[in-house]
Amino acid sequence: MHPEIIISFIAFSIVFLLLVGFVVTFGLLFQRRQTQNRQEKLALHAQYQQEILQAQIEIQNQTLAHVGKELHDNIGQLLSVARLQLNILESEETPTFTQVKEVNDVIAQTIDELRALSKSLDGDFVKDFGLVESLSHELGRIRQTGKYLTEIIQQGEPYRLEGKKEMVVFRVVQEILNNILKHAAAKNIKILLQYQPEAFVLIVQDDGRGFDKAQVLDKTLEVSGAGLRNIQRRTELLGGNCLIESTQGLGTKVQLLLPSPKPIP
């Protein structure tokens, strides 16, 4: 065989082997990268689920505290009034129709309060009836106290948020409303829901005393600053952001901005 042919064959073989080695190396690196990407996605998913679980635990603890306060402040007082009226009836030889009706009215109001409270705590209520109706029900409970005027406004064509987002958003708004009732000394509370194609915007606004945001967030976790942190963290957990604006003496505005759900093909 001619020497030039041998040299060409050897050179071709070397180039071919190098090319094969490059392809194999590239394939291994690509496969390793794909595996690494899958592991990172699994780790992020696990972290997301853990944060969701932690948020649910925090929500449950706050919900139990809310239930205790409602039972003590509202339902407990109504039952005390009913018991007092029954004691009066017991001492009467011939109770009047008006006295009996007063007791019956108090008991009926107590039952209504319990039903409203149970709906507020029931996660399936949000799932079954949607965010707007659930928030309307919550504002109705606040309005029934006679201390506040409430309003809910819906803009755009409504759509459902995927997964457990609506429940988390509902609990976040409950926490915002609870902060208003505890600290704001407001008279008017308004909720605005904007269903935009690119984003879902929810705004809770009051005309209360307002606060210094920086000063509140600088407080330790044991005091009121923790509530704002929870609101912001849970909104970020849903892939959105939270903007809090407050002016002392002029009220507070909390805006939640979440990406709209992707359309199903």
C-alpha cells in the first residue's frame, strides 16, 4: 500500500476518533447537565412545597388565634346575654312574648355568627365559591359589627388562580383585614380586584391612622412587624410581590400583584 494512503488513513482515523470522542464527551456533559437541571428543579419544588407547608402551619396558628378571639369577643358575649335573659325569664312567673322573642333573637344571631365564622375558616368555601364571593362574605362579617363601611370592586373578566393560590391569597387578605381591625382605627375598608390578562392585582385600602412602614418593619418578630413580613413573604411564595403604602393619618394601601394563570391549550 502506498505510504501516502497509509498516512491519510491514519490521519482520518485520528480525526474520526477525536470527533467520536468529542461527540461522546459532549453527550455525557449534556446528559450530566440535564440530570443537574432535573435535580435543581426537584430541589426547588421540594423547597416550594416546604415553604407552602410552613405557610399553612402559620396560617393555621393565626386562624386558631382568630377563632379564639371571635368566640370570646362576639359569640361569647352573645351567649352571655342570652343566658342573662334566660335567668330573667326563669325568675318571671309569666314571661312576656317580648322577653321570649329577645332571647330567641340573640340565639339566632349567635347561630348566624357561628355559621359566618365557619365559612370564614373553611378552605373549601374559597375553593367552591371563588375568591370574590369569599372576600365579599368576609367584608360582610366586618360590616355587620356596625363599626365599618366596606366595599368590594371587581374589574375585568374574572378567572381562577391555579392550585392553592386562591386560598393563600384569601388568608393573606384575612391577615390584612385583621391588622386593620386591630390597629388602624379605620371607618372605611375597600377591596379592589383587577383581573388583567397579564397579572392579577388585589388592593386592600383603609382610611385609618396609618403607620411608619420602616419603623414597623424594624421591630422584632414578636411584635406587629411580623404581620407585614408574613404578608410579603407569602405573596412572594406565590410568585408575586407586595407593595405597602401608608401615610400616618391618611390610611394604608396594600397591593398584591400576581402573575395571571397561563391559559390551558
